[in-house]
Amino acid sequence: MSDIRAGDSIGDSEWDQKYFNLILELEEKYASRYEMQSSKLLVDKSMEILIQGISITYKLDRLGCSYSIRDEKNSNLQKGWSRIGWGKSAKRKALPHLFAKSEADALIDLNQ
């Protein structure tokens, strides 16, 4: 039996695999940077990073973290929010994955 369901296309499956592999690769490659970013964000509550000419702004709130991705022309490419919990330990644990996901969101279209 095929893993592809009705409505799915091979292109979608390939894109999904590429996207999720990129997230995993970024999490492994930049683990120490993501830990430092988590510490900074927990203190400052907001920060901006620059990845290959793309700006990603993070804002921490009580329950989660929002991010906004902008390109060199300062046009908004994407926004997102993730619920990551109340406590600092929950946030510290979840933020590295959020950083990898947001960077993958910004980079996936550049790498095609």
C-alpha cells in the first residue's frame, strides 16, 4: 500500500521531506547558537537575527513566541507564533526548535 494519500502529490511529499530534514539539520548544526539565543531571548523578551540577508525578529510573551521574517527589501515574508508554555524551563526547551523552524521557513525557498 502506498504512503501517499488521495490529494497528496509526490512534489508535496518531497518538499515536506526536504523541509523537515532542513529543520533537523539546523537543530543539530546550530545547537549551541540556539541555546545562546534562548538565553538572550528569555532575558530581553525580543531579538532580531540576520540569516543570509533575511531578518527574523522574535518576541516572547507569557505563553509563547512570535516571529516575523523579512527580506532585504524589508517586505514581510512570513509571521508565526508558537505556544511554548509558561515557565522558563519549558521555553528554554522549546525555543531551539522554534529557531530552527523559523530559519528553515526563511531558507527553504532560497535553497531551491
